[in-house]
Amino acid sequence: MKEEIKQYIFENFEFLPPELLVFFISALPILELRGGIPVAHQLGLSYWEALFYGIGGNLLPIIPILVFFRPISKWMLRFNLYKRFYDWLYNRTIKKSDNVERFGAIGLILFTAVPLPTTGAYSACLAAILFFIPIRFAFFAICSGVIIAGVSIASVMYAVF
């Protein structure tokens, strides 16, 4: 599914400059920089450009999610459809976030840095919210994890391929 999404975006947003396309893909949930950096490599961007635009795009949604998710969710929980989505999201995040619960903000770094499916900035933001990690600690931990993940993905992409 992730590959299909990436292909769809790649085909329908080809009018964007490569840098903006990588930034946009890296800001999307599911794909994040795990999708943006490989696209940067395909488009011929340098290692440093891939890192800059990939990490920049992935960092973009962190503060809005950390600040606005709880109040918006609280209001939207009165709608049954959103309640079902929230319950699904909550259960999925709890299953994947053992380290966050155990280690707090340090666990967020590990949770975000490991470039596996369903771990990344979006999921880490939700884990931080669910475990009541203060925004300032969560922000710096998630940013650190995004940078580690970006460097590891870009290093593999540009060294191997």
C-alpha cells in the first residue's frame, strides 16, 4: 500500500520541483521521510538535500499535532465515527509504544528513530500525548528521532544504491 501511495503522489505531483515534492512526501503520514528520502534519491537530489528536505518535511507536523490533537480529539469524540477511529488509533499506538511507556521522552527517540512501518513522527506524537509526556520534551525527543532516522535511511540509500 505504501508503494502505491508513493507512486500515486509521484505521478500526480510531478509538476512540483523535486525539493518540494520530497518535503511534501516527508510531511505525509504513513510515508514520512521513509518515503521522502528514497524519492529524493530517485530524483537525483544530493545526500544533503535529501536529508534537509526529508527531515524538514517530517518535522513540519510535530508541533501542530502535539498542541492541537488533544483538544480537537476531545471535541470530536462526540461523533461515533471519530470515536471508532480514535479507539483504533489508540490501541495501535499503545501496542507499538512499550519503550515510550517505559522510558518516557528517551523512548520517543527510539520509537521515532527506528525506521519501521508505523513508527515515526506521527505515531510518536500520539504516543507522547497518550502517555502525557510534556510537549517540550516530546518535541525535542521526536526531532532527535527524526534526525537519526533520516540520517540512517539516507546513508543506506546513498551508500547502497
